[in-house]
Amino acid sequence: MKVLAALVLQALRRTRRLLIVACILLAGFQVALILQANSVQANESFAQMGNLVPDFVRDVMGSAFAAFLTYRGIVCLGYFHPAVMGALIAVSIALATVPVMEIENGFIDLVLARPLARPWIITRSIIVAFVSTLLLLAAMCAGTGFGLNALGLSEKDVTWPSASLIAQIALNLGLLMLCWSGIAMAVGCAVQRRGTAGAIAGLTALTAFLTDYVGRAWKPLQTVAWLSPFRYYAPFDLVMGDPVAWKDLIVLAGVAVAGYSLAYYFYSRRDISH
């Protein structure tokens, strides 16, 4: 266990700059959204914003569109903004493909020179994925909490998103990140190069996102849209006040577990020579 702990700390130390910068940017973005919400509320511009939104976006959001055009909706936007989701999934993919990178650069030879079984390498990467996900989401929640309490309008004037709502959205987003982490780790352990693994996982994530996005407004695509993990991330419903859909959480967790299980299988049987 000491060796495993050392590997986890070593991996986190290697990625600390990426995580620190990402945490600062994500927290800062949450604060910026709160300032934007303050400005929109002060100018009473929510109706004007609604008129600027294209019809297909209204179709995608459905009944959640009205809830989005509120102070609470804008504050929560950071948890489902495409740029934020893309960045978080990119970080998850990058960390998940570390095992194949270690094979490429020969670092794994030094690690396995110790009495350490191969599966512990994947266990290390899974722990790093969980820790990184918690850190990034904690930074986002901290940015939201700080922004509301230090810079946000009074709760007498506007409706803040509750701590429970933020926690539920963060939980759903965290499982989405782990889902793609599991997929990327399985792909990384099955192919020879990290670049190949990142490209496959990234293009798969983009395809899944577009499939879900278009499928919400174009009925013919709905027959396959259920295959996209993004279909099981439902922040709009949560903002509307619906309870968290445990089925969605179970599906995302199941995909993550399946991906990590395949990663164990592929890694234990692959050639680690370089």
C-alpha cells in the first residue's frame, strides 16, 4: 500500500500545475457568471436575452428554457457550459491515458522493477481520476459559494441556487467526468500510443455530445441518442426543480466501472515493452 500511495502522490505531483490552473480558471469562471447575472438582473435584461436565443436552442432546452433565463439559471450555467464540460472531459481523458504514456517513455520499467503487480498501475490511475474530479468540482463549488456570498445580489432580491442544487449538479457532472475517464482509460490500455488513445476518446466524446445535442431537437436521431453518456447528464431538469434522476447517475457510474474493468483486462495482457 505504501508503494501505491507513493505512485498516487507522484502522479498528482506531475499534474499539479494542470490541476491548479484548471481549478483557478473554473472558480474564476463561476465568479464571472455571478457578476454577469448581477448585471443582467440590474438591467432587467432577461427578456431581451430570451429574444436573442435561436429557436433550435429553445428546442434543445425545452421547458427548462424559462428557468435558465433567471438569476439562478445563469449562476448554474458554469456547470453545463459546453466550454467547461469540454475542458473537464479533456482533463479526464488526459489523466486517464497516463498509463500508456508511461509505457511509451519507459517510466513503467522503473515502476515495475519494484514488487508491484500490474493492476496497481490502473488502481493508481483510478484514484488519481477520483481525486482530480473532486478537486475540480470543489473549486467550481467554492467559486460559486464565494461569488454569491461576496459579490452576489441579496437573497431578498433574487433567488440563489440552493446548496443542494449545486451539489446535485456537481455530482452528476462528476460522474460524467468519471464515465469518460473510464472510456479513455480502456482505450488507452488497448492501443499502443497515447496520442491515438486521446484522439479516439476525444472524437468519441465529441460525437456523443453532438449526437445528444442534435437528438434533442431532431427526432430521427433520438433512436440512437440514448447511447450518448451526455444524455444522462440532466442539469436543466435540476435547475427546473426536478429531483436528481438516480437512473442517470447509475448509468454513468456503470459506464465508468465498465471502462475501468476493461482497462484492468487490457493492461494485464498488453506488451509493455517500448
